[in-house]
Amino acid sequence: MGVSGLDVAIVGAGHNGLVAAGYLARGGLSVEAFERREIVGGACVTEELWPGVSGSPAAYTLSLLRSEIVRELELHRHGLHVEVHDPYLFAPFPDGRRVVTWSQPERTYAQLAEDWSRADADAYLSWARGREAAAARARPLMLDPPDRERWLEAIGEQLLDGAIADELAAIPSEPVRVPFTLQGLIGTLAGPGDPGTSFVGFYHDLGEAAGAPAAWGFVRGGMGAATRALRSAAEASGARVRVSAPVERVRVDDGRATGVVLEGGEEVEARAVISNADPLRTAALAGVEAPPGWRQQGPVVKVMVLLDGLPDFPAWPGEQAWRGAIDIGYTLEELDRAAQDARAGRPAEAPWIEAASQTSVDPTLAPEGRHVLSMFCQCFPPDADAEDAADAAIARFALACPGLPDRIVDRLALGPRELEARFGITGGHIFHGEMLPGQVLEDRIDRRAFGGVERLYLGGSGAHPGGAVTGAPGYLAASAVMEDLR
């Protein structure tokens, strides 16, 4: 069956696909997004993981969704509500020490001076102020086409190409450096001394949760509430979104994308196609060669843990410790060794973890007395046994929170293979490919004429500016389509 008259067909209704649909519909084009799963959102979803208990099994906090997109698509009117989480992060250590940071650098300064030393606090504040000044210059570039020279001028060589270990070297106490270092390794198969890890950490500072620069927050109702708002905004502007409609292939005629074919044989004709899928899956759908050398092996095992209560951390008893990000990584050597293990094909002997428990502040997700702990664990090879990895991660967490194992009711472990199967991301890579040198800015995939196919656009996280829930790749793909079709 053929359907004619569509301007743009979108492969996938992840957050970038929905952003593209919203802008294209607002621009007067006929657009339809086709999602393989029964819910929209891609890896930005809220799902009932246990009876009456919901959580976000992939993306788990929000900051980087561009404020321009929130404003122009009127996402608050469509139900988006984000609250900054404080503490920003809490890093407990087995010996009872801790690092606590807040969304306000001055408050973090006072905390570090109290818990560590004035020298640590001074070095932190100098670093944080320099980073925020660079971030203020870089935020406008997120919705512009890639331009290395503009980024270099805005943020400098260290933040663009350097190692996170070098960037943080002025902070005297290594334990204080550890949680900041960890931010530069999230989603990458890299160690603290590897080039490009400064940019990964800096990239996470380019958001503005609830208008607060560099802050992160919880979306009320979980991350799926963000993509439900995006769907509502797109459909209010005239876009159509179809679920349980997996795309089997992109139609290519004489070197030009002319629509999509759904599983089951339905053909949808379109003047242009945007793929919200990763670069490797997009290449397979279009029948073209994969981007040469593209690195997309995910290093993450995501573990969702159902708890019958929140145990105390000896380093910070009480529930406040659970209300932000929790970083479990004890030494710089262990962070580096975890990456070395995974690169050698071994599960990390001492994995590190970024965790969060949104149920500590959001009663909509679980009944009283039940909590969900989201554990983002690295580093693991692509064929890692997810259950073994979960065991190792829980044991590492328990070194700083001994009461955790006795609170566990059930768990869901998703390694790279399971993440690929569940969310359709090749290799289970959360960024659709490494965001390290050779795969950022102009080296990210060219969104136009993907694989040499005219009118096929890459609009997912494999395109500039990269991964996380930003909406920027979808925005830029929509802009390119409107420019070309007109």
C-alpha cells in the first residue's frame, strides 16, 4: 500500500525525532514519525518496571534539552515540569568521607571548605567559574552547525581536546577530583588521562535545567514525561506520530530517499526522510555502507533496582543524600583501570557508578515505602553478562552504603546487548557513538545526504552536537530539511 503527499517521514519517535516533527509541522510541512515500540521516546521513557512502580530505564535526569526548544514548542503547556535536584551530586567513600556539590558554586565552595580544605574549595571555585564562563559562550553554538574554530574560540583547546585529569589537576585532594573526573567519562570507553574527556564533562555543563545554568533536574513523572510533552506539542502543530510501526527500510530511488517501508510491507512516500536512529542502524535501513571507523560499542550496564526503603550512607545519613546524583568511584586509578578492563574485553573489576533515585522526591512513580535506584555502571565490554555486572556494581555501591543489599526487592539489568534490543541503539551506546576526538563537531556524522543518499538526513544523537537529551540534532535536521525543501 502506498501513501502519497507526505513531505517528511521520520524514522523513530525518540526525543530528537519528536523535536524534528514539531518544528517541521510548525513550518507548515506534512510530517509523520514512525516508532518501532508501543511508546514514544526512544531511550527517553518512563516505563512500569514492576506492578505499580515506574522508572526511566535509560536516560534518567534532564538538563541539556535546549531552552529554545522548550520555549518555542511550549513544552510547559504540554506538561513538562522539571525541578533542579540538589545536591547536584554526592560522592560517598567507604571510609566515611564524602564530596557534596550543589547547583550553586558558592554553596559547593562552602561545603568543600568545611569537608576538605580551603585550598580544595579555592581550586574548585576557580575551575567552576572558568567552566561556566566557557559554557555561557558555548551554549548558543549547540543549535548551530558544527564549526570547530568557533568552539575552539569559545572554550579553548583544553576543554575541546584535553584530558579531564589535566583539567582538574589543580585541586589538591584526589578524592575531591574523583566525582568531577567521573563526569568526563560518562558514556565513553575512556580513562581520566584520555584526550577528549574534558569535552565530555564540559558537554554535561551546557544545559539549563529549570533555567539554572549547568544544573540538572528530575522531570516530574520520569523522563517519559518529557517525550510525551514533545509528542503532544508536535501533534498540536499537525504532525502525526505512529507507534508499533517499525521501519523495515528507507526507500531509495536513483540515489534519493523517497520514503520508508514499514515491516509488513506498507510503503510511505515522502519528499525527505529524517532518521532518528543511530548511524549504523540508519546505514542498514538505507542499504548503504556504514560510516568508516565509527566507534559505537557501548560501555554501560544500566541496573534498575527496586528497594523497600532507602538505607543510610554512613557518610551522610538521611534521605537528603538520595535526592541528587550519587557517584560511586573511589580512586582515579580505579576509574582508569575500569576503562582498560573493558577495552581488553573484560568486565571492570572495580566498576564505577552514577546513580539516582527519583522516587525520593517524586511520589508519582512508586507507592509509599518503595523506591527505584537507577544505576548507570561502567565500564563493560559489549558482550558483558548484565547480571554479573549488576552483582559487581551493587557490591561496589555497598562499600559506601552497607545497608543497600538488604533493601533490594528486585532488579532489572540491561547491558549493551539488552540496551540494543530494548531501545534499538546499535551496540547499546547511549550517545550513538563515542564523543571523543574524531567523533565530535565536523567529525560527527554529516546530517545531510547521509551515506550519499540525497534527502536522507541524520537527526539522532549520532549527528552534531551529539548525545544526551538535547533535542539539538532533531532541531538541526528539521532546519536543514526546511531549507532544502524550500
